[in-house]
Amino acid sequence: MASFIGLVAAAPFFHLAAPVKAVTPSPQSIGSDLTILTHNDLNGSLNSTLPAAIVLSTSQTLERAKKSCAALGETLWTPGNRTGETGFLTYLDHEKETEESSQYWISGGSECRTITTKGEVQAVPCGTHLPVLCSQSASVSSRTVADAARNGVLRFIPETDTGTDSRSAFWAFDIRRALRDSAIPIPECSEDCLFLKVWTPYLPRDRSASKKKAVMLWIHGGGFATGTGSDPTIDGGNLASRGDVVVVTINYRSATLGFLALSNTTIKGNYGLSDQIAALDWVRAQIADFGGDVDRIMVFGQSAGADCVRALLASPIARGKFSRAIMMSTPNGAGKALAAWRYMSIEESTQKTAALLDEVGCQWTNGTDRSIQLACLRAQDPMKLITSTYIARSVVADGTILTSNQLPLGSNSTPLDVSVMIGVMHDEGGATALLPQSLNTTQVLTDLGYSSSAILESNAFPMPTGNNATLDLFKLVACVATDAEFRCRGQSTAAAAAKNHIFPTVYSYEFDRSYQILEWSPNFPLCEAPKSAAKPHGDPTQEYFKCHSGDLYYAFGTLERQGRPLRDEDDIPFSQYIVDTWTSFARDGNLNPDLEFLVARGYTNTLAKIKRTGSWKPVQAGKQTLRILNTDVRDEGFRELEQCAALGYPLEYYYG
């Protein structure tokens, strides 16, 4: 498959707050690396009151420094008068090999003034060659700004290749390529969906720069049928800014256009996976222009996106293209979940696709001429293909991208040089299960695809005894769905990988705190923290279902950006901790952030939490450590082992 064709050439261009000019400024035209430096505490609009600067690393005279800042549409930076306002500068010394404090040109009125990374202002000769601090006047990004863009308010403003995402990071917007090799090319239909976005705190002057940043490549979920890398919930600006990493979000073909596979034809399926691998190839070829390090690429995804991460780990084609992986809430094939734990053959997929072919008028029988079928499919309106009652949305063992029917975890499996983290929400099934329409427990479980006899006879799932019989039954069903569809085989994956030394390290977690995303709150209001007069936005300390997708705001630090009200004083510090650990894993392959990094960035909340809770330990053979993510972070052993065994998914399920 052809690589992504970007709107950047050998080096990126960026557009700041200045009016549109004939020549867009770039690190090359300025003659310096560019870094956005700020203290991002994830407090949304409150971040606009915190200091921010654009750092020019090339030493130059004061006169040249003024011109360089002006070329960016900025001026020399002016420090504020508030106590501690210059503390964020200490990070500039974090990776230096000497303890000597650096000096930078700043605004000085009639004087030639500099500031050290310790906040000391000094007057120096104007001809001295020093690096520069320019102002950063871009506004803070918000859901309102994003909505304005979607609603056409910004429609006729000239499009630029890259720019600044608020005060936190540079971004490259909607780099794309056309689907020239679509499995089912249909004229007059825009299948030009392969976009990616890049956020970076650092743009190098050239590719040989030594300050390269770890890269986090996000694969969105959506049941292989919906979703987008442009969802503002997964905006990468806060991750890039706070974590000092490069963030990439991508699109890939989904539904029938991305996963249709037909035996005895050239349609082999996995086109969505091939798009993801093409995105990885693009990143490996181009990310150095955005300050990214090709040796530290982490893929991470949630729900179907986590399924894709698992498939990439299993793919020989993707091997060696990334070094870390996070699988958040991976569906594992029981009940309503997709069969991600075992990849169908193309023949099996073809049998399941027969209903789709019949519905769109391309009937299939064993004797049907495949060429006629293909011609029929190519003639269909693509909307008909992706909105039919049945759609193709499963990865398959196609013999090229996936050569085995599952991720090899057995004792004879080939080790992979990828550090891995895998985890779930406490009540995944609170969103994926349906509220029961009857109180017949056996029938409800059977209708959801479970073996009711095995579940009820095991006595591992006692019926809750509350005041609402329907809610009690739903609690039972949600518990079964969480274990069967997410938790059990996820825990077995981590345990088997540790026992058989498949990955250098593997970590496991479970969220006991959540904030359900605004756009998707099934079974409302069960996935919402209960409200009261004292807690009008919800009280997370009370009982509620911590549902599927309730981790996304926290992991991307977009709670305030999305305009969600803070329910208590812990929402922001908890998100800070999650962002800091996720980005630490990207930087170092270690979920325990470097304490010196936290001190240099001024991340006191996370620093205090780590000192209280101790280090996050990886899963080991015979010792399965599960980190419980809540305001009181702690470690436990793996959960629901008796229930998992009753469901037929014991801890040894993947041992091999």
C-alpha cells in the first residue's frame, strides 16, 4: 500500500498567530529549532493565565532575536511579576549535561535583558549571542473553537498545513492521501478518509536534531464501524504539551469498506489494518520533521482501537515499527464483543458476509461467479454498503497482515521487543450490556449470547439483592459482560505474556473511577456519577457504573477542554496522574515517571501521588500485579478469577 502523502515536504511549515503572509515561517526560515514551553495543568481556560513561551534554541544577538520573534508574529517574552511565574523555565535545564543555568533573551524595554532558567533577570551586552524566548500569544483551544470550525464559522479562512493548537503545541492538520488502492473503488464517492493529525511541542530545524520526542500514535475505537481520529475527546494537544511527546491521531477505513473479505477473490480484508500500518510507515518516514523519535513510537488504542493494537502486535508486517503498546478496554469476543481473541479465516468471514451480499442485491451461493459479485459490489452506493443491516467489521487471518488466528502468547511463541500495558474499566459491561426487558435470568443471559447454565450453576455470580429487580438483574448481566467480554482474557493475556516472556515488560490496570464521555452514555444515567444538592455535577465517591469509554477524558486530559464540569477536587489531579503515567510509558517504556522530570515540570500532584503509592510494578510470572486507578491508587492481584474460570476463561487460558 502506498504511504501517506503529507502536505509537508522535507520539513514542516507552521503558522502562528500572525496574519497570513506570503511566506509561512518555519524552523528553517527562522534558523532555529522551535519549542512551545508552558506549564499545562489541564485546567482548560485557566491555562491561559499561566506563562507560555516559544523557545528559539539558536544563539543570536538581541537585534536578530527581535526579528526572529516578529517573523513568528510574536515579540520577545516578558516575564510576569507573580511569584513562581518563571518556574516553568527550569525544564530547559532538565536534559542538560551541566548544572550551569542557561540565559535567554527577553523583552527589556530600553535595556538588553536576559533571564536564566532559575528566573534571574540580568542586563548583558546587546551583541551577545544567546537563545531566545518569544511570546506565545495563541489562545487556549476549547470545545467552542472546535465547534465553530465544524459549524462552518471558520470555513473560508485560508487552510494552512500546520499551526498552533492553543498555547500548548504545534499541530499539523489533516495530512492525508487518497484511497487509490481501495478494495472497492467507487467513482463520485469521497472515500478520502485517511487523515492524520500531529501535535508536537517541538519543531526541529533539521532531522539530525538530538532532542527528539517519543511518539504516541492513537488508533480510535468504534466497533470497526464508526469513529474518527478528529474526535475532540482525543485531541492530542494536552498530551503533547504536558508529556513532552509527539501525538498522532489517525483515521482508517472501517465497516465493509475496511474489513470485507471474500474467499476466492482479491478482496482479502484487513484494509483498515493496512491503513494503520501505512500510517505507521508514514510516521517512521516523516515524524523526524515534527521532532519525533522513530525508535520510540508507541501505538495505543481503546475498544476496537485496542483490538487493532493487539492485531498489530500479532502482525509480521507491523513488527519492528513500534516499541510500546497500550490496549485500553480490549473486547475479547464473548457475548456482544467482536471476536478479537481469534481471527476468522477468509472462508469463515465469507460465510458471515452472505447476509450483506443478499441485502445489497449481490447474492452469494457456492456456485456464484465471483467476478459478477465483485462487479455488483463495485456498482453499489458506498453508503448502502456501510449502512446495511449487516456490515463486515472483523479482522481476518489473511495470510499476509495476519498469519495466525490469534496473538501468539504460548510457550513456543516468538518474543516481541515491545513493552505492553493492558487494562479495563471496572464496569465495562455497564455500557455494552442492554437493560433487561424481562426478569427471566436464564433467558436474558441466553439472549445475550452467554451460557446461562454455566453461569448460574457456578454460584460465582450471585444475584444482587436491592430494591429494584430490573436493576439487580442488570448488575448481574453487566458483571458477566465485563468479565466475559473484557476482563478475563485481558488478564490472561498479561499473565501468559509474563509467564512466557513474550514482551520485555507487561503492565496491567483497572479504572475504578470514570467520567463518561458526553457523546456516548448508554443506559443513561447508570454510567454517570449520581448527582445531589451538594454535588450537582455528580459525586464520584458514590456507587455508579465505571463504564466503557469512561477513561478517555482522563487519558487525553480533555475534561475541561470538552467543557465538562468538574465534579470534585480530584477530577483534574487524577487526569494529571493518568496523562503523566501514559506519557512516561511512551518516553521510557516505564509507567513510573522520572521524578526529576516531574520536579522540573512542576507536576506536584503526580509527584505527591507517586511518593504515596510507590512504583507501578509489572506483571510477573506467578505474581499478577493489578494497579487500581482511582484517587487512592493502589495495587491488588488480578480480579474475578473464580468468575473467569466459571465462564471458561481461567487465568491459564492463553498459557499454551
